[in-house]
Amino acid sequence: MNKAVFIDKDGTLIHDVPYNVNPTHIRLQDGAGPCLKNLKDRGYKLVVISNQSGVAHGYFDEQSLTPVWETLQTLLSPYAVTLDGFYYCPHHPRGTVIPYATPCTCRKPMPGMLLKAAEELDITLSASWMVGDILDDIEAGNKAGCRTILINNGNETEWRAGPYREPTRHVKSFAEIANLIVT
């Protein structure tokens, strides 16, 4: 049984800079490195799950996400952490770039990215967690069958209730996550 922690990127793992693909603007959230090291040492796979609608809107192309992935790996290397996967959704139904301007099953709050990662990385979803800073992250994790953690850092602005939008746990910072998951 392989367990994982799926992590939203913008606003959760890194500071939120809207539509950013510039590696010089990517900064880890406080406590992210030690937290992920703790989880990795406990046998969790670490997988980034991110909506990247900037592709559908024409702000950047898919190839621009490769340096983002590489930068995340570089920023985590001092903590001896390697991410096991980086999954992103380039779609948005109101986008302007064909073929990305379409509804899909991978864009959070849909669970498609988690399901794909689970299949490709042999992950047991019921033994895994989804961590995010907005309720769309939580809904995707709950729909996939994971337990969920909302980092209540002020990024959720809508607070729309729904059957899959209640997190398993709430935390205020990234530093609280590892202890919560491992206990």
C-alpha cells in the first residue's frame, strides 16, 4: 500500500503569485521543507496537484511549467526531499486557447489529477491526504477518497458549502501538517 500527500501548489506549497511561471518568484511557504521531509521519511509519496489555467488563457504555454517543476525540486533539495509527481490541469472552460478552453475532469474541484496520479504512481487513495488552501482542493481530495487538510491562510474567499467541501482537518500553517498526518 503506497500512501501519498497530494499538495496544491499556489498558495499552499509556495507563495501565491497569480499565473507565475518565473522561477525567480517561486518561494516555499514557511515550514514546507521540514514538513515534507518528515512526511517523506514516514513513507509518504509527495505529489503536487495544480490548476494551471494560465495555459488556457494564453498567459504561458505548457512548456513553461517544466522550469516550475525543476525549481520546486531545487528548493526542496536542501531538505533531502524529492517530489514524486507534478500533475497540472491546463484547462479552463472560459479559456481562449484551443484545445485548452474546455471543461474537463482534471481541473479541481474534480478529482481527475489525483486519480491519474494514483494510477500512475500506485497510490492507495484511502491512505492518502490532499492538502490545499481553498475548498476546491478539499473537494477534489474528498471526491478522490482521500482525507483532506485545509490550510486556512486567508486564500479561500467564497466559502461555498457542499457535500465534498468539508475538510477532515483545518490548520493555520504548513508547519502543522506533518504532525497531524503522522498521528
